[in-house]
Amino acid sequence: MSKYPKLRFGVIGIDHRHIYDQVSSLLAIGAECAGYWTREDVQTMAGFVERFPTIKRVADRRELLEDPGIQLITCAAIPRERADFGIEVMRHGKDFMVDKPGLTTFAQLAEVQHLQRETGRIYSVNFTERFEVRAVTTATELVRSGAIGQVLQTIGLGPHRLNRHTRPAWFFTARDYGGILVDVASHQIDQFLHFTGADDARIVMSRVGNLAHPDDPGFQDFGEIMLAHGAASGYIRVDWFTPDGLSTWGDGRLTLLGTEGYIELRKYVDIAGRPGKDHLFLVNNEGTRYIDCSGAALPYYTDLQRDIFERTESAMSHAHCFKVCELALKAQEQAETIAA
């Protein structure tokens, strides 16, 4: 039994399918959903109702914002709208948890940072490729235990399947999604800072391009970044080229090179290998090990609950959260455009 009162939350914006995991995970820790608000025409509506048939829909989001019994609002709206919703939520004295990217412009970042400091409310961007991947939990424990020594480099690969017919119009409009480095590569930037322990980074190189989708001129289907902080470096590649023949939406991988070994995470699939997901390979001076991480914990939601009731930053510090957002924006702004 939780030592905290029951956490009540509302949902504002269900435009991205990540909202399913956000709501499911909050319910799994014993939280109660007070209702959700969305537009009429979102493609995710049927899936949301199928998964959560008893959660009521409210006609006006003010019903959620003005409910004194709600502590948290979770959001997966169109990316360019997320910061405005978060600002609205914090002004109503509530905490905010949002799908990545948590914002899409430097102006939004400045306003969110200012209001977060002013109100003391939580503005947490859910970097799902860390917070909702069990293999990352195990990798974090291994790195902290010294299993591979000091982390010198991260290589983060974030391939995705496009599924063109399922995507709404905003998905192909750069102003709406923020660009591929803001939208997708924020995951890998988060992991670079997390595993190296860096509090900042320099953008050595960044590139973006639309290499194979000329009918969608506002779309970026490929991006890459090189980061550096002190002796540590990080390479990031994100793309929308996962072929239909793969059994899952993307072969996401993370390699951590340390002074005394390395770790590779095959997050979602071990191609032509072991079934399931959350595969980890550890190589160090003691030998080579395979670790099935499917039973590892996902502490983000319980940590966030603690933060809400104790006013701590155990799930993620705001300094880290906002630094990831800043670096993603810088990488996007500085990116060289690749000619197809």
C-alpha cells in the first residue's frame, strides 16, 4: 500500500499514442484518472476509448484545471501546443507530465523555465526511451556499480517505422512537431547526459534531411548529432526508415563504452535472436554476459508520485529536463540540411 494519498490526474491532449502508456502506467501505480479532454478529430480517440472505457471525457478542459482534487495533468497533445498547456496547468497550481518533446521553441523553453521556478510546480518531460525501457533501468544500475568503469561514449540509435497512412497532418509539418532532432533525438540526448553524468554538452555536429519523402516537404526523415562534454562523446542517429519486415516499430539500440568494458542495449528486438525486448549485453574484464531485463523495474512513475507529494526531484531534475530540451533545440537550429 502506498504511503501517499491517492494521486488523481487528468489528461489534456491525446494526439499521440504515447498517451496510452502514460495513462496505463499511472493507473498501474494506483492513481485515479478524473477525466480527459481532447479535440473532436484526433486519430487516437478510438484507441483511447477502447483501452480506457470508464474514463470520462470532459467538454471543457477547465473542468480538469479547476478541480482542486487533481494534482497532476498528463499530456500528449500536438508538440507545438504542449508548452502552452503546461503553462496553463502550472498557473492552475498543478504538476505537469508531458510526452517528448516537451516544447518546440526557445521562447517556449524560456517561458516554461520562468514559470516553473516561479510556481514551484513540476514540469516533467517523459523521455520514454529511458523511463519506459526496462533494459535502461538495468544499464543504469550496472554503470552506477562500476561494471564498465567511466562512460566515455554513448551511441544512440532511434529508428522508427513511418506507417504513413496512420499519421495525422501535423506529423509532417515542421512547425507542429519541431523537427526530427527536437522530436526524436531528445531521447538520445537525455541518455547521453544520464549515462555520462554530464550537466551540459557541446553540439559538435548536427544534420537533418528529407531523403526519401519528397511528397512531404515539411518532413525530416533522417537526423544525426555528435555531442561532447569533456572526454565524453555521444553519437545519435534517428530516422523513419524501419522496413515493414521488422517485427516491431524500430530496432532501437544504445551502446555505452566505458574505460573497463561496454554495454549494448537492444531495446525492442534482438533481430534473428532471442524473442521479446529489453535485451542487454555486458562485456568487461570478467567476461561476456547476456542479461534479460524484462523483469526490471520502471521507477519513473513511482518516483514522480513521490515528487508530487514530497516536492522533490527524484524522477528527474528540472535542470536535466530543461538542458535536454535546450540541447535538442540547439542541435535542430544549427543543423546542416542534407540534400537528397
